[in-house]
Amino acid sequence: MIYIVLHILLSSVFMLGMRWAQRRRQDVLSVGGVNYIVGGLAALGFYAQAGSQPVSAAAATYGAVNGTAYFVAFFFVLSTMRWRGAALATVVTRLSIVVPVIVAFFVWQERPSMVQAAGISLACVSLTLIGRGKLETSVTRLPWYAPLHAGLLFLIGGSSRLSQ
């Protein structure tokens, strides 16, 4: 449970930090790059502290998919935040948890509980409500590809969660 709380807390801090840097007209690529470098070094430190354990080819592959998805999603998150703020980008990335749920449903015939189904439904409703609101952004009109862009962010985030 502590890892779920830490994930929500730290990823929310990251999104808000990126939005803060964006509003201050900072180089968000550098800010995000430093974040990912520090995160990678921390992960290596935790791995080394746990003792060197052999890594299987499957684990290395899933780790590479997860890292690549996070790297690519970073660029999608930045432009989504520019269009509609941190709230929409956060909801889209959070809602991407539905991708592993859908894969589990079709591949492993797992069924979500009523509570899980209710949570997914509420998340979908919140996405539509956030997308409609008046937000303070520099973009007055969304580009034609914005829905495709948000869909790709959703799928990339979901593939990252699936690889986890």
C-alpha cells in the first residue's frame, strides 16, 4: 500500500513541478531530464543495496519497454499540459491503468470487481469533465490531432503499466 501512495504522491509532484516550470518559462526538457536521471540513479542505488541478483531476459525486456514508454510519454505529457493544464494530463495518465485491466480481461479472462469497475467508470467521467472546463492556458484552440495525441498518451502510459 505504501508504494501506491508514494507513486501517487511523487507522480503528482512531478506533474505539478513540470507545470510550474512550464509557467515560469523554464526549459522543461532539462527539468524532466534531471528528474529521470536522478530517478534512474536512485533505482540503481536501491538495486545495488539489495545485493546483485541475476536479471532475466524477460525482466530486462519489460524494464526496457517501461523505460522507453516513460521517456516517450514525457513528451506527450508536456504538450498535453500546454493545451489543457496538469489536471487533464494527470487524469489521462491515471486512466491508462485501464489498459492492463483490458488485457487481463481478454488474455487471462480476469474480471474486474464491482469496486474496480466503479472506479474506472468514475475516472472516465472525470476525464470528460476536466476536458470541458475553462482552463488558464496559452492555447485558445486545440489542434486537430489533440484527441489522437491524448489517445497515444493513454496507450503509452498503459503499455508502461502493463510492462510493470
